[in-house]
Amino acid sequence: MAIKSFHPPQRILMGPGPSDVSPRVLGAMARPTLGHLDPVFVAMMDEMKELLKYAFQTKNELTMPVSAPGSAGMETCFVNLVEPGDKVIVCQNGVFGGRMKENVERCGGVAVMVQDEWGRAVDPQKVEDALKANPDTKVVAFVHAETSTGAQSDAKTLVALAHKYNCLAIVDAVTSLGGTPVKVDEWDIDAIYSGTQKCLSCTPGLSPVSFNARAQEKIKNRKTKVQSWFMDLNLVMGYWGAATKRAYHHTAPINALYGLHEALVMLQEEGLENSWARHQKNHLALRAGLEAMGLKFVVPEAERLPQLNAITIPDGVDDGAVRTALLNDYQLEIGAGLGVMAGKVWRFGLMGYASNPRNVLVCLGALDDVLGRAKAPIQRGVAVAAAQKVLAG
């Protein structure tokens, strides 16, 4: 058969990511491809590093995008900072803490798990108890914004605890960067990774990372080789480093980097604080509409992530049927539950370019219709007005 060009439908992406991509970013990615060592492209790389420093709120020189998705940013942190035999305290309050454990073990490290209920923030007291019980711990790792549940943990407090017991801190900021405060220097974070497809309004496929001087010292003084050639920062920095002459390491994803550059320019134009405030306001509008319907949030308000809203599925409602109807009838994607929350929750993303009043109102109207047809136990016809009241305020 003759396969023709692929033309995807226009969706509204309000799941856990990827989120809607700005037309400016898509336009930037269509610009002419340059060589990855072209002086003009190298100059753009330097701008990219400065823009990422702004997004992360850091002066760390070792700040750059890994040429692969957020999972590779995670792996870059672990393979460079964990050596065989190293003990690592891993906080798990959702799916992605479990992935950190996998990384520790594949590096030959020993993972000491601190477990919290899914849908709750990491408990600092449990972390301190684990540090006291394991005085030979080298690293503390936790997820700042747990995408599987919508819970946000207190990164500043957890990093301070790690340092109190002479440990490095590795932080997952995949869903928080650009959407809620992430302050690498103020919080003294040693290593942090994120993704481009959430609150940065970009396409998937790149992972911003940043390492402070303490982390770099650990990397330079390893007793063993980094187990991944591709992610060995001692090699990667020959390409992304400060030297005027860049050494070839790998062929960078040129056009994807154009997209990230444009996304970060947009973040700079809006201003970080304004981006945080926009995500919060749209969350409050969505919350008002969902609660007016009678739907319940999974995460307590004080621990809730504005850009990822986990909602308990009402009794008797078919999870898959509702998501399918939203996709087919409204071109609207929302997320299913993961792990222990599969079939129990829906996840509504309000991230980056997708975090706007129109999406909030379209989503609430569509949900009102689909749940009404499903005879769900909700209050009908009130959600959109409740959200509009918040947006008008």
C-alpha cells in the first residue's frame, strides 16, 4: 500500500504531558538546519545556557539540555553522581520515585526507600529518620512535582536535610520547571533535571539539567568510570562547555534545540513570576469548576501542584469511556491514573501554553457534557460559570 504524509489532528492536550506546543515554537523548529558545530549554532547554544539558567534561577555553568527526554535527564544525574556501593535515600510518593530507585540500582548503588502515600508530599521527618539510620548515605533523591499524583514536595527543606547529613541532593523538576517556583541557587540544589514538554511549552525530546560546584567536584573525582558513555558529563562538556572551540561529542538535535530556545525566550518575555501566577490562576479556575460539579481532588490543597490536577473518578463511571468520549467528541486529551491509581483518578494538566482560560472553560464544558451523558453523580451546568467567576476576579 502507498503510505502518505502523516497529518495529525489538532488536539487540546490537557493530560500529564506532552502539553500544547506554542505555534512560535513549532515555527522555530521549521527553520533551516545548521551543522552542530556551525559558529552560529554554537552562539545559540551559549544563549540557550543563559536562558536555562534563568528558568532554573541559577548561576551554575554546568546548565544545559540533554539531547533526550526527561528520563535521560534523570539518568544523567544518577550515572554521574552514583558509584557502585553508594547508598542513596530515594523518596517515593508516586511512580517516578520508583524510577529513581531503578537508576540507583543500575548504577550499582544501594537504594534506601522512604515511602509516602501516593497523593501526599514527601514527609521530611521520614527522610531525616532515614538519614540518621543510614549515616553512610551519599545522595538524597526526590521528585519535586510528582506527575503521577499532582503532589508537590518541599524541595528547599529536603535539600537542606540532605546537606545537614553531608549528602548531595538530586531533584526531579520535570513537571515543576516554569510552572511553579524552582530556585536552584536559593535552595542550594546540587543536581536537577526537567523536561521540555510540560510547563516550557515545547515538544518532548530534550531534558534541561543543572549541576552545582559540589556535584561537579563529585563527578571529577569519581573512582570509577561513568557507566554511560553518552551521558558522561566529563565528555559532554567538551561540546556544551565554556570553551570557544567545541569538541564533537554527538550530533545535537538541531531543530529541537531551536524550539527550546524559542520556548525559553517566550518564558523570559512573560517573566518567571508571571508564568507561575498564570499557572496558579488557571488552576484555581479549573478547581472551582471541578468542585462545583462535585468532583474531589486527590491531593490536599497545601500539597497540590497547580499544573497537574488529579481528580477522583466518581463511583460507577467508566474511566476509559469518558476519556475516549472527550478525545473523540472534543479533541481533548486528559490523563489516566498510573500505578496504584490506575482506574481511580483522572489527571488534568494545565501546563505551559496549554495553561490558558480557554482550555479551562472548554475542558469543563466538555466534561459536564460527557459525564452528564454517562449519568455520573455530578452537578450539571454549573462548572463553567464557577470557573468564569474566578477568571474574572
